[in-house]
Amino acid sequence: METSSESLKFELMPYSISPKKELPKAGLTGDVGDFGSVTVERCPLYRPLEKGMDTVRLSGPAFPETTFRGKRRSGRPSLFKAELTLGGRPAELRFNARALRKKDRALHIAYEGREYAYSVEDLGRVKVLEREGVRVSIEPGRYVPPATTFSAGTATGPADAVDLAIAILLEEVDTDVLTLGGAALSSPFALMQRFSDRAE
């Protein structure tokens, strides 16, 4: 599998389209160095038939098809009742929303023998995915008036398409619960989820 050089920088642009006779789409798109184009797509509309769940998909010629599904929150899928699949194979997800230390609140992802930690830093501005020897960080980049803020990504170490796919896909997921403030605000939401789960 292709890997990046010691340092790879890339930029992602937000997009939103409303084609006729189709559901609207929103997400991110860009070029990731030698890995080429990538697109992250979700439907911003609430869809009653989805029973409160939402899905984000990542695609690109050099990337495994990657899908994240979770309880809808703030117009995006969240980490509650979440599922992540890459190339049709599931990853294991775990996190502790009640933890007080940032390290303990990280989202841990296990996939094909790899162990990742995904955390939110700098008051929620910087998202970081790490495994041994590899770090991918994404933060707000340049601002283009009137209302477009790009996302600026940096990968260090021998990052490959799987590392980049996970980090880029999670940009379109509500990960506020990984911050201390977001965890506090999410407590009532988590309680409501527990009641709704029992009602199903």
C-alpha cells in the first residue's frame, strides 16, 4: 500500500449541492498529495426513515471506501451507537465520554491490527489521529470570503490511505463529546439516547 513521505500537507474544501430530484449533499473534497482526490459526503437533511441515524461516506481512487454511521446530532452523525467500516471491514470503536483527562476521552479505533487514538485539541480546533509512527492532524485553514473556511491537514510519518481516510472522514462527524465542554453538554443527550434505545 502506498505511503506518504515524512510530511504531507493537504487542503480540503467544504461543499454543498442540491441536485434536482435527488437528496442534497454536503461534505469535503480535495486532493491529498500523491493519493489524489478524495470526497466526503453526507446528507444534511433529517430523514425519518433512518430512525435517528446518519451516515458519512468517503471515496477516492486511492482510498478504501470508508463509511461512518452514528446517531444524528447537530446535523451530523455522532459517536453514539457508531459504526466505522473501511473496505467493507468493520473497525472497533471505544471512548469514555465521562473521562476528565483529555487522554482518557480519546476515541480509540482498532482496525486490522492497528491501534489508533483520535483526539480533539486546542478548544476543538485541531483534530488528531495517531498510531505508532504516524500522526494526521486537521485544523481550520485559509478563509475565503464570504463564508468558506478550508481545512488544512498535515500527515507525518509513513501515513497510508487507511490513516488518511479515517482522519478525513471524521471531519464530518460530530466529535464534540471528546472535549471536556462537549462531554458536559452531551450528558443530557446521552441520557436521552439511553431512554430511546430502551424504547426501540
